[in-house]
Amino acid sequence: MNFRFKNTLIISVGFQLLIIFLSLIFYRKISLLSYINISFYISFALLLFSLLLFTVKTGFFDAIAKSFNFAATRGKEKRSLAEIPSLSEMVTINQKPFVFHGIITGFLMLIALGFYYV
């Protein structure tokens, strides 16, 4: 088996076990409805975090972050705005795994939702 596929499969199974564990904690039972609810929250959080990473990496917050950094260090050391590293350069987290696992969890939630309504 490919190493990358194996890691992806392990992480996906880990998210499913996390959903079952959270279902036991919050609902005190494992039911289809609790699985749907918790998997919705987890997939939503993963996709929202990946969108946040994408927005930061595109440079949307660079001017704001540089301005705050410039204002916070103004009295301590004199730096120009060109010397301050941009936020998009400092964030090196890859957002693709979060998107992938969010989509997989959401797809499994939709399958469970189909079973729930049938």
C-alpha cells in the first residue's frame, strides 16, 4: 500500500473514531442521528479551517498584519514595512489535507443522512 494512502486512511479512520467517541460523550449512546450531528460539526470545522488557511495564504491579511507589527514595534526598533515578513510567508500549513478530510467526513455524513431519511 502507498505510504500516503495509508496515512490518509489512518487519519480518516481516526476522525470516524473521534466522531463515535464524541457521540458517546455528548449523547451517551451511538445513534445515526448523533453520528450525523457530530460529523457535520467536524467536517464544518475542517472546511472552515482550510478556508481560513487559504485566505491567509493568498495574502488577504498581509497589510493588516504588517501594520499591527509595525505599530507594536514602533518604539522599540525602527523597521520599515518592507523588512516585516508578511503573514502569508509565515503560514506554511498545507490546507489540502483539511479540505480532503472535511469532504470525506461530509460525504460520509451525507450517506448517513440518506440512510436516516430512508
